[in-house]
Amino acid sequence: MLNPVELFVGLRYLRAKRRTRFVSFITLISLLGISIGVAALIVILSVMNGFEGELRSRLLSMSAHGTVAAADGKTENWDALARQVVAQPGVQAAAPFIQMEGMIQSGRDLVAVLIHGVQPDYEKNLSGDMVHLVEGSFDVLQPGERSIILGRMLAYDLGARVGDSVVLLVPKPVGDGSLQPVLERFVTRGIFEAGLQDHDAVLALVHADEVAAILDMGSAVDSIRFRADDVLAAPEIARSLQTRLGDEFTISDWTIENGSYFRAIRLEKMMMSLILSLIIGVAAFNIVASLVMVVTDKTTDIAVLRTLGMSPQGVVKVFFVQGAIIGWAGVAIGVALGVLLAINVPTIVPVLEQLFSFQIMPGDVYYVTDIPSELETQDVLVIAVSAFILTSFATLYPARRAALVNPAAALRYE
């Protein structure tokens, strides 16, 4: 515990004018370095959290939060299974789903396509508010109408517009296990935009009954997709459904299906944190340097304090107070500045773009044109506590060096 004398002397040394302004300059640089490092960490992690959330919402716009499929790959009686899935606490909606790969042609252009067979009434509840239909609606998908809805980039690559005819070339399984190419003609009835190139450039939507007819699946579907009230609760819901439905069904969730994307983001966040932490580390070394110079400057004062009865531990506490206040003030300023900037990133970035006449993320290159920011309390606390600990440790060596000053040697020539 600090006693009043140690606290008073530590604060007095912090305010005192030194023989050289260089020490004060190093102290100021230390404080600014810690502040900038902490603020930069908070802002960068908030922006990366925002991009992670944006990526998650766009990825899941066409792939839902989880899937339930029969273990043999063919899900019969899907309507009853969908009702069971919706009855699970935390599940918002469920819809049948069939996936088919092939090629699509319009005019002379032939490109790869991934066809999703959906039931419009169910699909509207599942992903209707997450998919932007540029033209048309889910209601155009009716059995027997041969209607298809194309992704925006896919329609652009094909040069197809609403009302244009397209031809699907799909591999159809036959009895001996081989594949037979089948040509099917559809009419473009709509164009959607999910906001992710992986979806908009390859996906097409067709009524599930028509896809099942092409693949000779009868009334079966590939799986039931579900959407949770809370996307982060999907893994727990999947485990509960697995326990409830048993081994007859295979259940997956978005963290498994899209795990590589989010592992990449977590790795980037970790590397950015380590790189920006070097700023705080350099500032902490500056604290060490400034305190060492203070100890050298105050050798006589330390000897007098020791002569008057202050213990070595008391001297350590005096210089700990001085260094800790520099570090902690820098952390406090950095946290306040970082939180302020992170909250106002969507407002600050457009001002900077207008001021410098450039766009950070142009719409013709990126789907996301605004820089998102999602401030998380846990990130702020971890950064603040880590910086507090680092700056506190930085004071120990100079303080210990001050405690080792020999009073007799220091006062011999005074």
C-alpha cells in the first residue's frame, strides 16, 4: 500500500521541472504513443468486427444458419420435418432445399451455375428480408411455369434480362450410377442481389418441384434449412436438434459450412492486434527510458530520502507512482479516443472521403461501400487491461534501480 509521503513525492517528481527538457519530451512521447496505440487497436478491431458481421450476414443470406438432412441424402416427408425444426426453441423459420449444379446458356454465353430449388412460401419466411430482389419476386416461381431467378452478376455475365429464355445443362443421375446430360429451358422471371459475389455470380433460384422432377427425386428434398433468432446461437440449436432427431439425420450449421471465412478474419484480427500492440510496446520502453533518466537526475534526492528514513520499497513506490500515472493516463486517453472514433467511423469516413476527394471502397470494386464498425465491450476491456499491465511492468526496472542507490556514495561529493 502507498503511504501519503510516497504518493506526494511521486506526484511532485511528475510535476517538477527537470534540468533537461529532453526527459519531459520523452515522457510526453510515451503518453502520446500509448494513447495512439490503444485508440488504434480499438478502432481497427471495431472495424474488423463490423466487416465480420457484414460478411456473416451476406454469406448467410442464401445459405441460412443451419441444415437438417436425412443421413442417406434424400429427405422424405420434408413438410413434417420442417414443422419439427420450427418447433425447436430459437428457430425462426425453416424451408426445404434442393441443390443442383450445371451450366447455363443465354445466346452464345455458357457459364457455370449453382441452382437452388426452393419453395417460395417457405423461402420468403427464411430469407425474404435478407435477399434483395432487383426485379420480380419469389411468387414468380410456380411449378410448371419454368421460371428462374438469376443472381445479378450471373444475369450480367449472360446478358440475360427478365423475359429472356435460358437453357440449363444439368447432369442427371441414371440407374447404373452414371450421369446423363439433360437440357432444360427456363424463362428469366427475376433478378436478385445477395450482396456477395460468391452468390450473385453463380446462383439461380428455381421452384423445388421442378428441380426434383429433373433429378427424379419425387417429393423428396436434399435438406431442410433453418434460420435462428440469434445467428450466434445456431451451433447450440444444431446440437439440440441432433439430440432430438437422432442419428437418422445429419445436422450442420453455418460455423462449419463457412468456417474458413471466419478463421481467416480471426487470423487477420490477431495479426493486426499484434502489429498495433508494438506501438504500445515502444511507448512502454519510452517510459522505461524516461524514468531511468529521472532516476539519474534525482540520485541526490533519492539519497536524501533514504537518509531521512525512507525504505528501498518506499523509493520503488515513489517511482512506480510516477511511471504508472504516465502509462495509465495514456491508456485512459486512448480508450476514450478509440471508443469515440469507433462509434463515429460511419460519420468520419465520408467526411474524410469528401475532404480528400477519394473513395476508400468504391462501389464498382466492392460490395460494401461503407466502412462498418461494431464496438465490442470485451475488446475494449482486454485492450485497456493489457495496456495497464504492460505500462505498470515498464515502471518496475527504473523503480528498482532507484531503490539500489547508495545514499553514502550519492552524498559524498554534495
